[in-house]
Amino acid sequence: MSTNTVDNARKVTTRRLIEMKQRGEKISMLTAYDYSSARIIDEAGIDVILVGDSASNVMAGNVTTLPVTLDQMIYHGKSVMKAVKRALVIVDLPFGTYQGNSKEALASAIRIMKESHAEAVKLEGGAEIRESIERILCAGIPVCGHLGLTPQSINKFGTYAVRAREEAEAAKLVADARMLEEIGCFAIVIEKVPADLAARVAGEVSIPIIGIGAGGGCDGQVLVMHDMLGINRGFSPRFLRRYADLAGVMDAAVKQYVADVKSGDFPNDSEQY
Ligand code: KIV
């Protein structure tokens, strides 16, 4: 076995992500919400799997991430954890389970860790939720921050457009990132902000910055699996690179199956007992 193979088989931890940043090795992250997909992307070598609250959109068909519940996130997290051997698994704390007060935030994070067996949680926001993040960190639960476009605040923003183009919002983002680093978060997702701002933050903090629509200066990249595999055809923002057309593959396969059943071609003699 080559050294490279051994390294690739080694479990990814929060500490290892920080070492990757120090070495200048980019971090790959994708979302997953179920056992079968998580197994495929883990075996393909992804570094981090995010059980994102985007499950609300791509799994449940909701328009926003707001409706997904803690029980549903635990269900998805548990399914993913059963499949994953190498990647670090992070589960999103859903809307309404951590903004109220820090005790509630800790109780939500503990439920995720205990019931899904995930290895870290992600929360959206900066200074406003500092107390909640600190309390979760004090319990020994690793926290990934999320700044920039935070989809749980879509009703406040009123748009999914690029965030922090204005100086005041950019300055707050930089201050929030520094604060998240200082209190002990192991990484920060930065979503849909100008590339030079995300690169500046990545240069100023020692923890990995994982970008989505935040340019190539980040320490790693994250995409929603359904978007990059072309399962979710209706969503094509500029930042998205499609690596497959699974919707097309599925459509053709299902049409062929329907035709084969109708014509009596399926099952044939070798496909029956
Ligand atoms: O829920 C999610 O999928 C996310 C990514 C967009 C980073 O938070």
C-alpha cells in the first residue's frame, strides 16, 4: 500500500482540516442526507460531508430551509453516519433550534451528537449567536460557523443575491470570522460573497474557510450534492459547476423501464425464477 493510499484511508478530523489549511491542501466538502449517497461520496474520497439543512429543499421539496426540524436533521444525520468511514460529518442545526437562547442551542446540539453520532454541528450567524456557539463549544462539541448568505435568514434578506458587497456588511463579516476563530470554531462556511472578501478572510484567520460561491481563494469548497450531480435541474447559479446530468440519466432509464414493462420485454427468461 502506498503512503498516499494510507493517508487517504485515514479518518478526517477537525484537527486534520486545520493541518490541511496549514499545508495549503484544499478541502473538499459535499452535502449528503442518506445512507446510499453518503457511502458513494465517502468512498470517492470527499473530505467532509455536510448533512445540510438544504435537506429541506432537495429532500423534502420545501421552498426554504426553514421548515426542516431537529428530528428530521437527526434522521438524515443518522443515515449518513451509518455509511461514512473516512469523511468528517457535520450536521446543521436547523432554524429555530439555537437562536432563542444558548441553553436551547446546547440541548439541540447534544441531541444531534447523541442521536445521529455526527462529529460536529454547523450554525448560521456571527456575533448575534456568540453565546450559543460558546456554550456548545464548552460541551466539547466542534462547531463550524456559517457567514455571508445565511439561508435561514432569507426572509430578512429578501433575496439570495451576493452578500457583503457593501463595506459595512463586509467589515461585519470579517469581524464575525475573527470572533468565530477566537472562540474556537474549527472552520467557517462562507456563502455567496465577493471572491476577494472571502480570500481576505481566509488569509486573516487560521481556521479553514470553506466557500460556496465565494471564489477560489478559500481553503476549500462545498456544493450541494443534488446541484453538482445535476439532480436538481432548476437551480443554476453562476458559482455552480455541474459534474453530471443525473436527472437526464434517470429520466432515460425510467423511460426505458416503462417501455420494457409495457412491451413485455422485462423481465426476460434470465430475469425470472
Ligand atoms: O445546508 C446546506 O447545504 C449548506 C451549504 C449550502 C453550505 O449550508
